[in-house]
Amino acid sequence: MTDQMTLGKVRMLADLNLLKLTPEHIKQIDEMLAEIGSYGQVHIIVENGHLRYINKVESRKFRNREDED
């Protein structure tokens, strides 16, 4: 990665004016979203005003015999 690209990313993060999330939080949330299949959710859990947990919930659709036709 060039110095120019790094500087651009740093500026972009600074422009976001994040209040609660860090760049690492954003990366972790994005990775979880990428891992979810066709159906799912990512829950962000806040405790005492701070991000504490990220839960990933994956769902799978039941296939009925009628769906197979």
C-alpha cells in the first residue's frame, strides 16, 4: 500500500467522526456481515454506553417438498 493510499484511508476515518465505534469495530462488524449466508443478523450489544458484544445470528430456510418441484 502506498503512503498516499494510507493517508487517504486515515483522512476518511477522521471524516467519519466516530463517537462509539473504532476502525477495528467496523472491521469486525464487516467481517461478520460477510460471513452471514442468505439470511441472518448482526446484533450490536451496548452496555453502560459502550460496545460490549457483537452477536451473529444465522438463519436457514426450511425446504418443503412443495419447494422442490
